[in-house]
Amino acid sequence: MSEEILSESKQEDVLNIKDIAERIGIDDSSVLCLIQYLHRQGRIAVTEVRVAEGCGEDRENCGCLKE
């Protein structure tokens, strides 16, 4: 999965986390973790992060844990 992100980073200088997550079948936070992993390895450099308002829910916990 990180190789797909690495490949895309060579083609585009802006990565859309949501699009990548949907394409490879993982959640947004996992894509962000993989980007951080590649950054820590020195394979990419993260130079800017854009944020937007969240949904207000802890997306790491599924509904089954709330019961």
C-alpha cells in the first residue's frame, strides 16, 4: 500500500487522502499513517498539511464498541 502512495507522490505533488483511501480500500487515517511512514523513511518529504472540520465522531471506534 505504501508503494502505491509513493508512486502517486511521484506523479502528483498534492495527495488527496480520501481518494487514495477509497481507491486502495483503507480508511483515511491509515493513508495518513502510511504517508508519515514514508516521510520518516526519507522516501517522501511532507511539506504542507491542509485540514478541514471533522465529523465530530471518533472514526477509530466502530459502532460495536459503543454498545
